Amino acid sequence: MVRRLGSSLRTLVRRRRFEDDMSEELRFHIEQYAADLVRSGVAPQEAARRARIEFGSVDTVKDGCREARGLWLFDEIARDVRYAVRLLWRAPGFAVAALATLAICLGANLTVFAVVDSILLRPLPFPAAERLVGVFNSYPKAGVPDDGCSVTNYYERRGKIAAFTALAAYRDGTAIVGETGATEREQVTQVSPDFFTTLGRGPVLGRAFTDQEMTAHASPVVILTDAFWRQRFSGDSHVVGRTIRIDGSPATVVGVLPADFRFLSSQARLYVPLTSRPEERTPLRRHSGSSMHMIARLRPGATLAAAQAAVDAHNAAMEADDPEAKVIADAGFHSIVVPLHADHVAAVRPTLLLVQAGALFLLLIGAVNLVNLLLIRASGRAKEAAVRQALGASRRRVVSEAMVETTVLTLAGGLLGLVVGAAGVRLLAVLGTDRLPLGAHVVFDLRLALAGLAGAIGLGLAIGGPVAWYNLRAHTARALQSESRGGTAGRAAQRLRHGFIVAQIALAFMLLSGTGLLGLSLKKAMAISPGFRPENVLSGRLYLPGMGGVARLAFIDRLMDEVGHQPGVLAAGVVTEVPLGGNNIKSAVSVKGHRLQPGESAHGHYTYGVGGDYFSALGFKLREGRFLTAADTRHAERVCVVDEDFARRYFPHGGALGQRLFPGLQEVPGVEAFTIVGVVAAVKQAGLTDEGAQGAVFFPYSGRFDDNLFVVLHTSRPPESLAATLRNAVRKVDPELPVSDLRSMESRIADSLVARRSPALLAGLFSGIALLLTALGTYGVLSYSVAQRRREIGLRMALGARPEQVRDQFVALSLRLLANGTVLGVFGAWLTGQAMQAVLFHVPAFHLATVVGTAGILGVVSLFACLLPSQRAARISPMVVLSEG
């Protein structure tokens, strides 16, 4: 069968040559036969005539040859396609409405599917990517479910887990790159030597890192991304061995990555060794320094469960002689092995699937609308179809014509949908898809276009089913009779069209209700106070590599003095991490005098170093005590401020002021504790909808050094207008320090809600289109019903029916359809709400006000759509109608 199909396709490709050869061969046989007749004594003219007669119809023989080659099916489809195009050309109004509906609905689905495909479906761009896993430590009882891993974990596990063929570690960060006066802050990823081996892809120029380059005092080396190589070195093929300044020191280029290399959502332009000191690799540091991530490659045949069991067994062996084993066990410590891709996109998976479901609902509504239009159109052509069946058209022929017509229509709509989809992908970039995991890689490519066209063809076949059923069910004699007399359609046809209207209303109800829930959820999320005053606050990131403690403090003093005297700056401060900055690492804190109860675990808290007037600049609310000031950073007295979540956890009856605490799991002998001098309102660090009372501790910057630092300015002018002022002030204090990530705090809050705002906006757009389609569907069915029953209405009015009675009849029909659709829609809305619970914030699955509002909107739209047909029915003149032939 495959061989025959291949032969047919080859013949189809060379169709003109096949036809010419066939004509030549038939002509040859006729001439040969005529020649035989001439040799037997028949006159040449008579011989030619008899040869043609006895040979038979040349066209019939050609048709037989074409059928033998399997070309009849292609010819039949081509005829049906030409016929369908002519029908659509003769009905431009219908064609435009149908194509617009298809283009919008298919385009919306392609737009969303581009995101779903790029983020959820496409494998990571590495060999055997399904075998890549992530490994992280978890301390759930300490409120730290995901804490990365430590340098010690990496060195202890490397080569010791039988289920892994390779294991690597990495840490994302930034570095100051360039010469003095022309430096820029670049995204950098620190990686272990086996990072590229684990991924299965490495440099195309040069080499990867070595174990000797992992020590803190090794000569700096760097691997460049293709983009950085082309930008900074103009694609020089001899770049290996050249140097570039990173954090003030020359680093030797040892490799260049492929142009298409990308790792998860990393925007790193440089890769450097993950260096560490020997003391950072000891068992005492096994559960500290957890800002690192670990990846591994499963051994062929190894399962995720086997890898999890192997890691658990290794952890148990390592913790056997650990002096902190009990504390760690009380925190619920365990390591988790997860598929790398699935874990990276887990946070956005429910939202993306929800938006895709909304787009599919829109497509269903559009398909139902189109089926109704096609059924109305088929009813108008009932006499034509009846005549064709009476003349011998087979059932297969009737079905084939319906399927080809709808498929041609949806394929044309699909081509327009590709244009809408491509534009939609660009629109989604404005809504923030690049901020989603892997969102920067969303593309509209050939793969997506082919999927869209395949979907359009499938939709055409699905839509053609009801139309073909209607054409087959129509009784020929009855159709001819009803057409000639102007009778009404059969009950089955009416029920089918009304059923589709009910389905359309129910689907629209579900989509509108879901949109209302998303909007309500977004409203509640936006109403949450972040715990600080974000208005007129500018924040920018600094990186202070290689500075000693004294130099850091001197730099901060000079910077605060410089920016504090700038026009428009009301207050300025620094902090190691601003709220909603993306770094949610937590650390343990020991409160003096607080004893852990049996089963209780040490808790992880947000810890920050602050300087200048940070609390005033960000507008913190003081509950009791005082804020930290710039003087606290310079004084030897060790003080700190905690938030009310922290105070409530350890001092539920008050009295937090004056209490003492230590960073870490336990008190350190000989080290002075920090005294709590103030309690501030809790601040949303991870996100506005984060409801965990994690607790936070603010130390003077001298007690919590970090290379990363944020400058925060409270301004009297729009904060973005002072961006250049802040850059110049930093350059004036230190010419080598660039400022990056300059943004207002209001924009950080807005970005934190992208995952809620974008779905709500898209759902609102889908709902608006769904309402329009529902209105058009209701209007179309009622208009056709009025046109089809003109004679019946005219007769009733001639016998005494009043116009308002006729009008009320069609309004009542619309209300019945609306009521049935609403009943189904309410039940569907409840199911939709249940399915959306994972992405809703403080919104129940069934929200009465939303359901009532949805019913009201749909009711108004449906009644408005039925008014014009109802009024038209009421204005029918009995004399005009009855006088029509």
C-alpha cells in the first residue's frame, strides 16, 4: 500500500508528463490497429473510423488508467476544492465572517501555544535532555523547602552517586567587566569543571575548566558566550589565550560556547570557574552557603526513583558522624531529585495551561459559531443538494464535498491565523513572557506554523461532520417540497442549531466566569500592602568584588554623602537585597534563651545588611523601638532590627526589644550577640501573594557583608528621572563601578504580578471575542429562523396574530436558549473554578457575584442579539408574503 501511494505521488508530481505519455500511447495503439485493418484490405479512412469505434472512448480509457494509478482520489479532491472555492467566492459576506472568526480563534491558540510549546513542551537543547535532573536540599520544618546545595555537597557527591554519570554545580551572579572607566556589569555563571560534560555540550573553541582552576587562588580563566565573543572580540577565531578584565583582574579566555548554547533561563554572557577555598569544602559547611545549584545526568536505564534512593543513601552515610545531624534532622532535611526541565518551569505550568485552556474554549466557541453558520448555509442550499442526490450523487460524494468545503475554509482561516499568531507572539513579549522561565526563547517558527495548519485541517474535518450529517439526513422529496412551498426546516435541524447555540452560551459563560475569577484574584493580589512605601523609590544594583570590610564601609559612607546631596533625593540607603528582588535565600538565626521544643526545628529567615537611611528611603513602618541608622554601621555595638513576623514567632507576648540573637544555627563562643533595637512591619520579600510568615532580620552592613548591594533612593521627582544622577554619583565615588537593574520599586511590584496580570488580560480579551461570537451566533440563527418562517408568520398575522405576539415568540425562543445555556454554564463555571484553584488568590471556586455578573452580561448580549430579528419578524407584511410565489 505504501509502495502504491508512493507511485501515485510520483505520478502526481509528474502529472503533465504522465498525461502526455498516456495520450501518446493511446494514439499509438489506435494507429497500429488502423494499420492492421488497412493491411487486411480496409480503406484507410474506414480503418481509422473502425479503429476509433472499436477502441472505445479515449476519455474512458484515460479515466481507467488514472484510477489504476490512484489519481482519481486526487482529481476528485481537486474538483471539490475548486467547487468549494467557487461557493465561498459567491458568498463573500459569509466567507469574510467565517475567515475572520477562524483567524482570530486559531491565531489566539497559536499565540498561547507558542509560549506553552517553548516553555513546557520543547526539550532542553542538550543531548538526551530527559536524563538531566536537578538536585536540591530541603528543610521543610525550618520553612526552607528549596535551599539549593553547598560546595561540600558537590565535592562529597561527585563520583559517588551510582545513578549519575556526571554531576555538576553552578551559581548565577554578576561581575564587573571591562577596563577602568568603561566597565559594565555582566551576568556571569560560575560552574564546576564537569558542568558542560553533564549537559553534553561544551565550547566550540578552546576547552572547559579543569579541577586545578577551582581553587580560590588559581589564575582567573573565562569561557565566553558566542554573543559576547562577537560583540567584544568581533568573532576573532584566535581569541583563546587573550585576556579580559573581570572584577578588576585579568582573566584568560579558554573557550567560546556555540551560538545556540543556552542554559535554562540564564542570561549569562560569561562562564567562570566555581572557585572555593579548602575550608569551604569541609563537613562543617555541608549545610551552609546554599546559593549554589546542582545538576546531574542519569545513567542510561536509571530511573528518577533509583537516583532519589541513591542520593538518600549517600546523605545518610554522610550524616552518620555529623555533630549537627540531630539539628538537621529536626529541620526535616532531605535532598530531592527532580527532572531539570519540569522543575524549572513548575511554577508557571498551571498558569500556562490555564491560558491555553482559555484559548481552546475560544476556539470551541468559534467552531460552534461556524457550524451554525454552515448549517444555516446548508439549509439555504437544501434544494440544490436534493436535486444532486436525486440525480444519483452517492453518500460518499455528499460527505466528501462537505468535508472538503469546511477544510478549505478552515485551512484558509488557518493561514490568516498564522499571521495573527505571529503578531500575538510579539504582543505577548510586551506583556512580559520574557520574564517567565525559558520565556526569552518563545519563538514563532516553522514547527509552530505546521502545527497550526494541521490543527486547521483537523478543525475543518470536525466541523464538516455535523454539516455532512445534516446533508445526509435531509430527505430528498421533503427538501424539494419544503423548498418549493417555503415550509419550515425539520425539527432535527432546528434542534441541532439550537443545541449549538446553547453550547455556545455555556462555553462563553465558563470563559467569562473564569475571567472574572482571574480578575478578582488579581485585584486582591494588588490590594495587598508590600509592607513599605513603593512610590517615588528608585533602586539600583551594585557589585563590590574584592573590597575589604573597611573599604566597603568607606565606599558606602562616600556614596551616601554624594547621593544625599543630589537635588530631588529625600533619603538614601543601601541593602544587600531589596524586596521582590528575586533573591529569596534564607538563613538560620539563633535567639538567645530560646530553646527548641521536641520536634521543633530551627527556622530559616530572610537576613539583610543595611546602611544609610534605608528604612526611611523605603518607607518602612516602625512598630516599636527605632530604625538602624548610618551610625550603627560605624559603631562597634552590635544591634539589629527584626520584623513583626520574627518577633511574633519568638516573642508571642511581646518584649522583643533588648533580646539578643546570633546568625547561624547556634551561639558562637566568644562572639557578641546582636541586640534587637527595633521591630518593623513585615515586608513581602518573595512576592505580594507570599503568605508565609518567614520573618526577617536587618543587621548593619558591617555585620552582614555581601558583594551584591542595592542602592535605594526616595525621591521628590519621578524616580526614573534620577537614574543618570545615581549612575554619575557612583562613578564619581568609584569610576569602575557600574550600576545595573535601575528600576523603580513600583515597577518591581508590577513585574512580580506578571504571572497573574497577563493571564487575566488574555482571558479578558478572549472573553470579549467570545461575547461577540455568541451575539453573532444567536443573531444568525434567529435571523435565519425568521427568514425561513416568513410564509408561516405572514399566514398567522393574516389570521389575526398581532406583531407584538410574533416578536415575543422569538424573544421567548432566545430566552429559552439563554436559560438552557446558563444552566449548563453555571455548572461548567463551578468546574472551571475548581480547576483554577491552583492559580487563584483568595478566590473561591464558585463566586456568586461573578456568576451573577456573568449571567447578566450574557443575558444582555443575547437579548440585544435577538432584538433585530424579532423586530423584523414583527414587521412582516401578510399581503406581501402571501403574494410571493
